[in-house]
Amino acid sequence: MATVDECRQALHDLAARLQRNAETRGRLDFDRTLACRVPDLQTAFHGRLTDGLLVDIADGDDPKAKIALIADSDELLALIAGRLDVTRALAGRQIQVKANPFDLLKLRKLL
């Protein structure tokens, strides 16, 4: 099981990767609140997806977030590191993403 600090760092790594992607492909018109819930650690993080960037990452849940990612710590790290395919993880119920279908399509463009 990964630690809370490792999960927090993984989210910051994801934010850096999205920043690099935005520099090469341009910014994506997408502005949503995001919650990342990690049940095995009984913790959560929240932030905001703005123009295809992940910003304002902080500890704690946002129950009103428009997008919620729910994953145990090891799956979260594997997903962000690219060792876990998001489609297979969703199909295998290793992770859950709660969002409207149009937001899911835009999320695919980010990654």
C-alpha cells in the first residue's frame, strides 16, 4: 500500500505532465472541479482542471466536485505512472470515475 505522501506526489507529477502536454498540444477548454478519493488510506485530495491543467491540488475531499476519481493508493500510483491502462482499470473496477459522459470524453483528450 502506498502512502498519502506518495499519492500527493503522484498528483503533482500528473499536474506537471499535463502542463508539458499543454505546451505541445495547446490548452483544452475544460474547467471542472476534481476530487481524488483514496479509500484504502481513508484520504482524499481535490483540485481544479482549468484549461487542461491540474491546479490548486490540496488535501481533503470536495463532495461537490464535478469529477471524482476513486482508486486505492497502489492503483492511483500505477494509473498516473502509466502502468495501469485507464480503460482496463475502469472495466476491471480497479478505479471508478464519476463524471458526466461529455466530461469523460474531454478527460481522454487530456491524457
